[in-house]
Amino acid sequence: MLVLTRKIGQKIRIGDDVELTVLKVSGQTLRLGISAPACTPVHRDEVYQRIETEQRDRRQQTAAF
């Protein structure tokens, strides 16, 4: 895991197309702005995990028939 320290307004680049900007820090809460192409899905981890579970369940149901 890469650990970085950034201040408000500073950015992190991921590849050529994704940019993260630190917008606000309040206590233990960080607000990030994410710029990415529309074809790049961006989800919070809990949403991503739910999508993965639903897709796996659908594949298993399809395979059962």
C-alpha cells in the first residue's frame, strides 16, 4: 500500500486519466474530489462489494439453470 500525505487543494494522479483532489479535512473525515473518465467506474468500497456480490449471485443462478 502506498501512503501519501497531502494538504487541502493538493492532488494525486493515478495513471493519465484519474485525479484525486483533497477538498476538506475535518477531524477523521476526508473529502476527496475524483475526476475520472465516464467509462471508469468509481465506487465506495461498500458499494463495490455489494455490486460484486450481486453479480456473483446472478452468475450462480444462471449456471444453476
